[in-house]
Amino acid sequence: MAGFEWVRPGSLDELCREISAGDDGTKLVSGGVALSILIKQRLFKPTRLIGVKSIGGLDSIGLENGVLKVGP
């Protein structure tokens, strides 16, 4: 697999900082099976991957005042 930086922020604030510091090759990952296939086939060459799976609250889905709300 091609080289890239893997980042795992511990909070939503850290996530926002990491996204702000990123470039076009920075992508968010929460599972990554399809993404790993694209990387192995060299169809996608990220510079940074930011893992968001361990950040609490990003997994919520619900209705709030008649509006679908996903995550924070």
C-alpha cells in the first residue's frame, strides 16, 4: 500500500483542527473497507487519513424538530 499519514483525533475539537490542517489528499475514515481497496488498486492516493470512528457522538442519528440530524 502507498504511504500516507494516519491520524486518530480523540475529540471533536481535535478533529476540527486536523481537518483544517488538511489538504486535498486528506479524507475522513470511519470504516474504510472500500477506501482500502481503492488504495491497494492505486486508484486513490491519500496524503492523510483521519479516523473518526472512536470520537463519541458522531454515531448518532435522529429527528430533531422534524429535521434529520446525523452526528453532532
